[in-house]
Amino acid sequence: MLKLPQLKHLGIEELRVHILDDWFDTLRQLDCYKKMEGHQTTIWNDHTDDVDTLAKRLADAEALCLFRERTAIRKALIDRLPNLKLVSQRSVWPHIDLNALTERGVLLCSSQHADTPSFATAELTWALILAAMRQIPEQQASLKAGKWQMGVGKSVRGRTLGLFGYGRIAKLVAEYAKAFGLQVIWWGSEAGRLRAKADGVRVAESRKAFFSEPDIISIHVRLNSATQGLITAQDLAWMRPDSLFVNTSRAELVEPNQLLAALNAGRPGSAAIDVFENEPLHDENDPLANHPNVVCTPHIGYVTEDEFELQFSDIFDQVNAFEAGKPINVINPEALTPSI
């Protein structure tokens, strides 16, 4: 078990930090990167899931900083990182073996950004809605092919948007919907529905009514063991054949393979998605990404310079707090033992 307070008292003058999956070498250009001064920092700009490769790369790592769920940190890797003391990240951690970290005395520090919604994800959600409704990718492809217009899109004003999940991002999307003249109807957990009703917004009469009535349905729920497979084949089958299903949260919130099956069955009629069951997706023949009624992006909901500035400011603060012997946002405090 790790003993605190200060790492300097443990004979560590500076922390050996590895940052994984900075694919476009973005972090060095951000203001928050100044917070890493005084640490031995290694940034990896590629991606690998190979445990042997990761174990060799990270053999001297005392702290890991993660880009969300890009790399899974499981027991097989944790057991081969003898110097690891800290994993610093932001948001949820379905990609991390928390028990394995705790057994090894490794802290997981993860800011939950309770007061800061992801504006980037909310903006992308709205962009995907507009792109799908107005057929923007298809119209662009038609124009580039010298064919001019390829079809007739739909306006959003006067339509109904269903939002599943009564959280910060969904509330931002609801603000955009109001500005564009849509009606909003809500659904979610029992607790979420109670909060929505207390706030005086419109909640669907039933789950079936929620999925069957709106023109557009967008999912905004955190992924965990309780929400995996939350959206079922039956839910999708209730949707209208002219409706749009939007998911910028996590693909695993939908029962495996059911979105593709539902699209092939014609309910819903189309989808706009930023997330996939297997990421990163490199299969150019993936049937969902290539479906004619799907507008999709490669999980870029949080991928903006502004969002990275917010996220990694928190992540680097967690590293510095740990180095100072005063860790913050600790998810597994049982990994600690009292200082002697």
C-alpha cells in the first residue's frame, strides 16, 4: 500500500509520468501542460492494446495520464507495472480494473467535473442532428461527385426531440433545441424523471411513449454496469420509421448489434452516432459506419482543444496533488495507508 504524504519523503524527487494516446500531439500546445513542469513526462502519440508493448513502454511509469477510455488499464497490464502509483484521468472508468489497482496500492484519481458539462459533446450532438436531418454528408458527397442535389432534407423547427437522461449534457442539448424551435420530451431513470418533473419539464407518460412519439431521440447516459444494454431492441422497435436515433454517449448503452438490426428493419429510419462497440474502429467495411442511413463520426464528442484544456487541467492537478502528498478526486481511498 502507498504511504503518504509526500513522495519526496519516499525518495522520489520528481514523478515519472506517461501520457497515453495523445494522437495529434495536442497537449504540449495547451496552457495546462505547464502544470507538468518538474516531472519526467513521456507522451505517446500512437495507440496500442498489446499488453507486452504497453508493459515495456510503461515499465518505469509512476503515474499514468489517460485520454478517457482510449486504452484499457486491466490487471494483466497493472501487474507488470512495478513502479505504478497513480492513474490520473477524468470522468468514468469502465476501462479500468479498479480492484487490481487497489490490490496493488495504486490510486485512481478521476475528476467528475460536477459543475462543468461537456459543451463539446453537446455541440457535436446538435451538429449530428442537423447533419442527419439536412443530409449534409450525402449532399456534400453528391456535390463533389458533380451530381448537385441528391434529395430533400427535413427542418427541425416544430419537431419533437426526446432526451434520454436528465443530466448536464442533455440539458445543454435541450437549450439548443429550444433555440431552434423544437419541443422536448424527457425520459431516464426513476430518479432522473422525478428531478425532471420537479423542474416542470415534460416527461413522457411511459417508456413506450417516449420512444414512439419523438422525431428525434438522443441518448445522454453514463456507461456503467447498470446502464450497459440500457436501450433494448424493443425500445428501438417502438421508434417511428421516419425518426432519428442519436448516440454521442457510449455504444454499449445499446444492446449489442441491435442498432444495426433496427436500422435494417426500418425502425428507426436513421441514426447519427459518434460511438462504436469496438474503438478505435479501423474496419473500412464496418456495416454500421457504412449504413446508408447513418451519419457517423469517430468518437470526437470530447475532442476539441477547449475540452482537452479543461480535462487535462484537472488531470494534471491530480498528478501534482498526488506528488505533494495530498491526492484529490480519489476513487479508491482504500489503496492508501496512513503515513508513519
